[in-house]
Amino acid sequence: MKRSRNVKIVATLGPASNDYEMIRALHEAGADVFRLNMSHGDHEEIRARHAIIRKIEADLGSPIAILADLQGPKLRLGVFANGEEELKVGDAFRLDLSDVPGDATRVQLPHKEIFDALEPGSHLLVNDGKIKLRVKDCGADFANCEVTVAGTVSNRKGVNVPDVVLPLAALSDKDRRDLEFVCDLGVDWLALSFVQRPADVDEARKLAKGRAAIMSKIEKPAAVKAFDDILAVSDGIMVARGDLGVELPVQNVPPIQKQLVRKCRAAAKPVIVATQMLESMIDSPMPTRAEVSDVATAIYEGADAIMLSAESAAGSFPIEAVQTMDNVAREVESDPTYRDIIESSRRADRKSVADGIVSAAREIAETTDIKAICCYSQSGTTALLVARERPRVPIIALTTIQKTARRLCLTWGMNCVMSGDVNRFKSAVVEAVRAALAQGVATEKDMIVVTAGVPFNTPGSTNILRVAPCEERLIYAAEAE
């Protein structure tokens, strides 16, 4: 399904978007990728949603990407004898491993790994940062703290530890079971939570065994510090601003978002900007002006995708939320300032023949009357390089591998088309022309740029560029040879 915009929209599925009619309506409204949140719903519910998406894909004849978002380890307090307690600034408060119900002076923190990593002066954030504790002294099974931000604390509230790298794997036992389930099911992307170091990504990749691409969620200060190394071993990045804004001062998040998006673009790896983008639309059919501006900012930065969470999963207006994102995206991308910003932030770090080919394709398309860039890509690498250029004309990625077509649905500007097998460049040109005509991006009077690699079906072999006319008679002549 060709969109009249380049940025992609990710919609999370949940109770509000749980049947064929609604999920298809979301796709037709503009959702390009569907997110399955493994924090909610059992395996049978996930299996049912996956089957619905694949049926819609078959019914409409265009690939759809599915992103499974793993929960990651959840750090939580124990329980209180009274259910909750009020903590005041300056109060002493102890965290320990004892399972005795807590009171106003102490509570269980059933995570020995945290105590192993804490040092005097470290901070702990409770309930999304609504309560803040500073460690005064600590040991292998306790931490004596001072309350620096007051509030009400209750049973099993979440805990964040922003100051230290925790000796915890990004994958819990539940995540390992979920990863195996969704990989067997056939999802296209795995979003990995709680990433702190490149080794976390390496572990997930070994378990996935090539069945899904790995997207690292950047939601911890340690991940920001190690970002270049994490990016190098990841297939894509999600800027998870919710948890990031809890563990870092909120004013730090916008510049970090810009830096991460720009680095992902330079590396030709897709990046999603996520969390609280249209949060008011959970309950309202209209977003706030600030939310619209936030969505627009991510688009101006050149993000590959923008994401809806509870807005489409549990909100009262899921279709309206997708339509709002689509409307904002089309308006931003029609703004002349958008092209100025995108092109001024393009980083030229080209080291290979493929880099040169796709750069030349973009230059030719922008200096002549070319209607589209069509690229053959088996692994998806060449298509990602074309998208990195952020050309002014549509991109059509042709591949014989369905898995590649689906994964590329997350990438900026990508129109993915399943192609028949080709073994000659002339046949590749014919397939590209057909795709451009079928997609409506060119007519018989127009020309397109075609890139491919010879020998065919060899990943990373892009070495040919041709400007081709779209005349039907040339297609028939080529077929007759």
C-alpha cells in the first residue's frame, strides 16, 4: 500500500485493536507496522493478532511489518503491610531483601543485583520517578536511603536505578520464552528492552538465529553512553523516551533524541521515536498542540518511524490517532523547510561501491526528471543505503525474499514490492518498470533509476545503475528476447 508520506507509523495492538476490522482499519488509516507488546497478553492472544495481520497482508497484497516488543526485567518493590505509605523529604528509608511486609521505614527490594551495584550517593527512582531516594550506605543485602523527593509509595511499584550499570541481563526468563515463541511465529523485528551494553544485543541475536531483526530500545543512561557500540551490533533503534525521561533529567531527552536519530541515519539503520507522542488521544479525539509539535519534530529530524503505544492499544480513538499522525506527517513533508533540514543533516560517509551507487542514484534523481529510484535488495542493505540518502523521489525496493520486504516496511520512504526471480539486469529493469507503473509513481512517458548487483542474489553486490524509460513497448521487446 503506497503512502503519500515517507515516515512510517507504528501502531501498538491491544484491547482496543484486537479484531480483523479494527486492525485493517488502522492499516488503511496509515499504520505501516504493528507492535505486539509482550508485557500484555498471553501467547494465544499474541498468536491471534499475528494471524490477523498476516491475513490482512494477504488480502491487500502488500507486506506489513510486525514488531514484537519484549518486556525486559522488571525491577519492583515488595509489598507494604498497609498497602501504601507516605514518605516525606528527609525521612530515612531502608531497602532490603527481607520479605516481611514494609512500613514507613523500610520495604523489600527483591533484586540482589541492585545491592551489588549500588554505592553511597547512588539514586533510586520509585514509581516513574515520583519518589526519589539517595543511598547513604549500603551492603550486599541492604541500602539505607534518604528521601529526597516525597510521595506515596505502594505495593510493587517500579524501581529505576539511573546511576549505575546493573549486572542484569536484558533478557529475563520470560523474555527468552517470549523470544522463542514470536520468532517461531514469524515476527519481523524484536524490540529488546533494558539494553545497557552491546553484549545484551549479541545475546538476543544468538537466540533469534536470524529469524528476526534486532531493535535495541534506548531507555537507560548506560545505553546512551554506549550508544555507538550498541548501534554497531543492532539492526535498528527505538528511542524509548518514557523510561529515558525517568532516568535522566527531562531536559536531556530532546537533544539525546536528535543525536541518536542523526547517528542512526548516518549508519543507515532504521530508528523509531516512541512514547507519549499523542498520549492525550487515549481519551480525546483531538491531540494537544504540543503533541502535534512533538510528532512533527521527530519527522523533521528524519526519523524512520513514529510510534503509538496506548493510543492505539487501549485508547478510545485508535483510528483517529493514526490519522492524526498521518496528517501531521504529510503536512510536515510538504513543507519546503523539511527538505532543507533533511538535506542539511545528510552525512556523507561513503566507503563502498554500493555507497557510491546509491548516492549517484539520488543525485541523478534530483537533477533530472526521474520519478523513482528502484533498487533490488535481497538482504535489505542496499535499500537501507538508498533510504539513508533521503531522496526527493519515491523509493521502490524489489526483493524475492518476503522476510526482507516485511522488515523494510519500517524504513523511511520504502515501498516494498515482491519480485519474481531475475538472473539478468535487463529482466531486473523490466520488473522495476512494472513496479513503478503499478505503484503509480511513474507513467509510460517517465524515467526511473534502477540499481542492482551482478551477480544477482548476492547480498551486498550492488554495482550497477541505469536510467530506464518506462515505455511499455520496451518491456515487451525485452520479454521477447
